[in-house]
Amino acid sequence: MAAHAAGPGASLRLPATRERRRGRLGLRLRPARGRIYEATGIQFLPFNTLYQLVAAARSTPRLLDAAIQFGTIPDILNYWLTGELRAEYTNATTTQMVDARTRSWALDMLRELDLPTRLLPPLIEPGTMLGPLRASACAALEGTPVVAPACHDTGSAAASVAAHGHRAFLSSGTWSLLGIEVPRPIITPRALEANFTNEGGVCGTTRLLKNIGGLWLLQGCRRDWANEGNPYDYGELIDAASGRPAFQSLFDPDDPSFLHPESMTQAIAGYCSRTGQPEPDDPASFTRAIFESLAFKYRVVLDTLEGLTGTPIREIQIVGGGSRNRLLNQFTADATGRTVIAGPVEATALGNIAMQMLATGAVASLAEARRIIESSFPVDRFEPAAVDRWSAEYRRFQEYVELTCV
């Protein structure tokens, strides 16, 4: 969250005292889970902006008293470029403060939580012309039109590919975000139970997806090994993992113990010990366990997606840096029994360009922009193999997922 401080004489008061605010929030926040999801359709994650704002209202109310407007980081960057502070829709939805059906701020819900809705800037859709570039940002380019793309990185990545119907998208990086583009949000008791998110998409669409702990797991392990004097690179670990025995140690990537542990290797080893599995004993076995566990979790999410949408998913398009991981790509095809299309790597940048092309009239439609991207950037395909062997281990993995509270 970013806030502009009020100038002299511009202090704005909140409608409740700190004590009253604390009491009301303490009573309402936990029972409001269903109410929050019904309004926003957003997955409950501990770092959502809604909770940060609630925490600020409870612990530092003077900070909010001194603020005149709220802006997320990409909105502030656009403000510096143009002098216009607006809330770009795709990014705003991830705050868990936007009504998924009306595509506007969820004002009634926010007022129930005693949050200062007066701070919220106008919402704009991706592809909106924000205004000309200011000389203070770059004198040489002053006056250049500035377009708000899908400012959420996964929003832009999804804008670059046609991931709807029978094809899902998987944005693979520190997080894995797996979902499908749908024409309207799917907010049902089943979606709430599965903790799926309805994030804003481009051109009036919704991205129905699940945030999954992704290659953060391997990044954490690499940090541990580097601290021990062994700075393994990704290629080295992938090659070594390919030769290790399969399915020795599996775990749910979304177990809370992996969110921010002091040591990722110890967290994974501890999970395996608690669940009666052998602990990985070298970097190759840790890497193999991470990739197999991620691939199985993708199957769990895809199966749930099919149940929520009623549409079978036959292909997964993996975009982002993780699309270069050929071993994980093949494991994903094997575990899910679905064809994997890998690429483009720079999907977020390409989706940003696609919305600029659409806003400036360089293309007539999003579909045209996607066709240009598809024909310009080659992809790799991975077909399922050893599906029976992976399916035989799937039930075991599902038991570990059932141990995790989503």
C-alpha cells in the first residue's frame, strides 16, 4: 500500500475512534469470510492488501488520518509518469477490495470493516489512456501517451495467450498461478471452499485461478545451499534431479510451513518426517521432490477447475521463466495427463504490449494481438508419458493436500 500524505490543513479524520474501530474489526473480520468472498471472489492469502489496510486502521490510524489517497505500487508508478492517480482494475482486484461482479470498489463491504473508502481512487480498465508523459519523468519523451496495461503481472501474462475453453494457463515463476480465462466470475460455495480467486482480466474477462507455491520452494533451497558454500545453478539441479528415483518424497507446496521458513530445506525435510516419508538427502532429491509435488498440485487444481467451470481442460500453456524448465514441463504433462505448451517466456511484457497495441489502434482486437504473439514466439510441446505410473501415486499426494488448510 502506498499513500500520499496530506498537506498543511488537509488532515482527514476517520469516522471511528481507534477503540471503536478495534472492537468492530475484532468482532467482524473472522465471521466476514463468506461475505468477503461473496463480494470479491478473491482467494484468501495472508498478505492481501485488505488485511494490511485493516491492520493499519487498527494499529496506526494516524497514518490513515494523514493520507489523502490510496495507491498500489503500479498505480503510483503511473502517477509519477502522468500525474494521474488511478487504480488499474486487474491489480486492484488482488487487493480483495473490489466487487468482482460490478467491477467497482466493494464499498459496502469496506464500510462494514470501517475502512476509509474516501481514499480510493477511480478504477480504470486495462488499455485506458492515462495521459501524456510528463517532462519530469522524461523530458525527451514528454507528451508520449501512457497506457495502463494489465498492471498485475499475471494479468498481463494471461493477456498474451488465449487461455480459455479447453486450455488453461500456468504462469510459472516464484509463484505458480494456474487458471483459465472466463467471461464472468465464478463465485460459489465450492469455489470458496477450494479458495479459488476471481482476478480481473483484460477486456471485461475474469481470471479464475489458484495461487500455488511455485519455484519459491527451489529458490529457498538454493539460498540454503549457497549459505553453505554451494551455489548450485538451476541447470545443474535440473540435470541431477532427472536421474533420481521417482516419488520418494512428496508434499503439498501450499503447506503453511513453506511460506516463509528460516530454512526451506529444513521445512521440506520436517514435512517429510511428519508424514512418514524419507527426507531428501541431497540437492538433486530435494529438487526432484519439489518438481513432482508441483506437478501433482497442478493436477489437483486442474481437476477442481473442471468442476467449477464444467469444461474439460485438455491443454496447459505455461508462460514465464518457469516455462524453460523442461523437466518440470514434462512432469506436469505426465502428472496431469494433459498436453503442455511451454512459452512464451516473456509473456508479461508481451501482454503489456498487446494492451498498448489495442489502446492505440495498432490492432483491432485482443484476439488479433494474441495471434501476432502466437505466430512470433515459438513454443515447445510436451505430451503425457508414464501417465499410469503417475496416477498410481496421485491418491497418496491427495492425502497430503488434505492435511493442508487452504
